Amino acid sequence: MTRIVLAGTVEHSVKVTYLGNNKYGCRVYVNGILSSEEVAEGRSQIGPVCRSLLRMENKCGNISKYASRARHRIGEKELREKAKGNS
């Protein structure tokens, strides 16, 4: 697999395709060029796999709002709901 590192602001896109046998191919494109891919074992794993790929893109320096949100989104919903319950 080839990972593209541009170290700057880029545009990310994610594409998911059904591979058969309950497996989904998750691909991350940087400025329209394939950068990384991984297989999700079942529909429930598509989100976590895509977030993981986007987090790594952001860590490697390929920065976009889309990838940055993937780094900070994990657990935010649960924390908000917990805060509402304590109010």
C-alpha cells in the first residue's frame, strides 16, 4: 500500500464498496488519489475503520477538516449525553 504524505491542507474523500461475504473495502483518497485502504468485517465496522484511516492521515500531516473531526469525534456523543444527565 502506498501512503501519500503531503504535509499540508488537502481534501479527503472516503469510498466504501461491498466486496462480498460481509466484507467492505474502505478507501481514503487525498486530492483524488488513493492513499490508504482497509477491509471492514461487516457493516458495523465501516465507521470505525474509516475513522481510523482518517485519523492516521491527520497524524501523518495530511490535514483537512474532515480528517481532523475523525480524530476528535470518538466519544464526544457519549460525553455530551453524560453531561446532560448530570445537569
